[in-house]
Amino acid sequence: MLSEYFKSPLRIHTLRHGPCGSWLEGFGSHLFQSGYSKITARQHIRSAEHLICWASHRHVSMLDIDGSALQRFRQHLSRCRCGRFSCFNRREILAGVQLFLRHVQGIDLGSSSARRIVAEPELWNGFCEWMTAQRGTTNQGLCNYRRPILKLLRYVGEDPSQLDAFRLRQFVVDECRGLSRAAVKHCTTALRMFVRFLASKDFCRVDLLGAVPTVACWRLASLPRYLAEEDVERLIDSCNRSAAIGKRDRAILLLLARLGLRAGDIVHLRLQDIDWQNGWIHVSGKNCREARLPLSKEVGRAIVSYLQDGRPKTTSDAVFVRSRAPFRALASHCAVSVLVDSAIRRAGIIRPGRGAAHLLRHSLASSMLRHGASLQDISTLLRHGSIETTQIYAKVDVTALKQIAQPWPEVPLC
């Protein structure tokens, strides 16, 4: 596949019959299948060739290159005297090198582990397997737990016997200092799940679970932030329907605004999840709970428009893929939130609060309530595990609240 990017027979022969020639040929095939442009693919192949040259002079195998070896190569770029290679743009070189190493070392380029060459701690890997088997946690959910748990392992070491109540509490205090209440709760939730895993494997005492402090966060204490119906329509209409990325963004916004999907639902949506004949869309939500939602004509036509005229050619079965190579599924729910945030700014809408993608979910529920839908109907559409979760929207039903509001007692003047 190197012939797709280079015209000179001598250049192609040099790459194929030089060190790691078969890997470079396979790397070129991967770049071609992923939809990289010729100029970008040539840059990445050139970067891979530079790494191979550097490693061969030091008798280092591609399979043995880890984080420390990459650091040495990065230092080499700052004083490179190879002559054959340009080191002007080091960031581009390192991007191509890491992409080549992921290909050589057999790492799935669509997974979150593709960004890391260094192996994860064994306790973290065991925790991921336990959460997947016992609680059905998705990769995105595990990614949310990753940072505080790995920080804890660096703080106390990978020996669970070294973990005690004092050190656990001290870590929480140091880690959460200056963070918001939501961020602190996120950290303590991750640590509590990790300690529960350790206790289930007899790596620590069960009573250590009580050492993780709790955070005061009252249920239903806040008001849901939402957009007015006319603002939601402006948001959807801000997408350029003549452009491929505009078709994709509009279809995503409609799924969020009309069906109340979560950002994670958009990322995990696959082509086989859409039942075109019967007009249903199958969604796997939190804890892998399956649900079937009606597919309206408006949403269906937007998806069809994207699939036929906007979606790039790719082997991925994800409905929505990146607009730039490599054409694979969106990396995480953050990509959807960034997309919605860009649409909000493009439409000139004043944001009522924090959040982006979830804002449309709240807007749908509030709109349904104003049009007479019951809390049970809203709970079914939003796929809430309990009706208590849906009750927060009763606070924004001003019309119903006026009917039960008591008049302010009149007090005679003194």
C-alpha cells in the first residue's frame, strides 16, 4: 500500500526492504483504510521511518519500545543530526510515531488504551474486569473512575496491604482540596468502588469502606437548567445542512433534543441499533440497560441524510464517526458535549447554566411537562431507573405549581 503514497519505485523499494519494511507496508495500509490524506500519511510514514532508524542504531526492537524509550526519542529530536529527517515539527513527528507504535504493538486504535504505551497497574486491570463482570460498567464509565484510582495507587503503592483508613482519608483531603462539590463526589465514588473491589478480593478489610468520607449532596435540591423551545430550534437550525459535518451535527442534536439521549448513547449507537422497517432505535443506557425508543420521521430523515451524503467511508459500525481521519467512532461523550457547545455559541444562545449535551435532555423533559405529559411518561422516555429521579422536573412546572400554591398570609399593620 506504500505505492498509494509514493511514486518513486526506488523510494518504495527502500521502505519495503529496509528495517521493519513489512510493518511499514502494513502501517501504510492502515493509514489508507482510515482515510488519511496523502500528505498526512506520508508525514506519518516518514516519522515511523525516523523512529526505526533511531531504534536500529541502538539495537532496540519496536516491540520493546515503551514510555521511557519514547522519552529518549523525544530528547533525540531536540538534537537530531540524522540528516535525512526534518525535525522542525516535533509534535507531528511524535504523533506519527505513536500511531505507528500502536499499529506495531497491536493496540486497538479505537480504544482509550491507544493513547498510552505504558502498561496499566495490575490492580487497575483487575478492577476493570470486576466492574465489567459484576456491574456491567462500560469502558466510558471505567474511564471516569481511572484518574482518582491511579492517583491513589501512586500515593500508596500497588500493595493493597499498605492502605489504611488514615492514608485513605488523607489522600481524599489532599486530592479534593479546592475542587467543586460535584468533583469531590466523583472522586469519593470512584474510591469507594475501588475499596469495595479490594474487599471482595480479600485484599483489604471490609470496614475500610467506611473510611471514605461522604459528601453532602441533597437529592432534588437544585433546579434543572433548560433551554426554551425556540432556542432549541435555533440550535438545530444553526447546522449547515449542505456540509457533511453539518449533517452529522444536526442528526446528533435531534437525537438529543427529540429523544433525550445521553451523550454516551450517541457515542455507542451502532448501525444495527436502528430498526428502519419498524421505526425503532435501540439504546443501551446506564448499566447496559436496553431500551427501545420510537424513531420519528424528522430524526430518521436527518440520520439518513448523514449516512448517505455525509458519513465518510469507514469500516466502523458506529453511526456517527469523526469528520477527520482516522474515521472511527467518536472517542467519548466529551466529543458530543463539545459539538453541542459549539452549536450553542454558533446560534448565539445564552446558556442558562453549566453543561452542554445534557442541557437538551433537560429541555426535552421540561417541554414535555409544559405540554401536559406526566412524570411517568417523561421517566419512560428518559429511561430513568426510578420515578424519584424524574420528580426534579416537577419544580419547573410553573402552571401546576400555581394551582397548589397557598396565598401569602396577610398580617395587619401595627
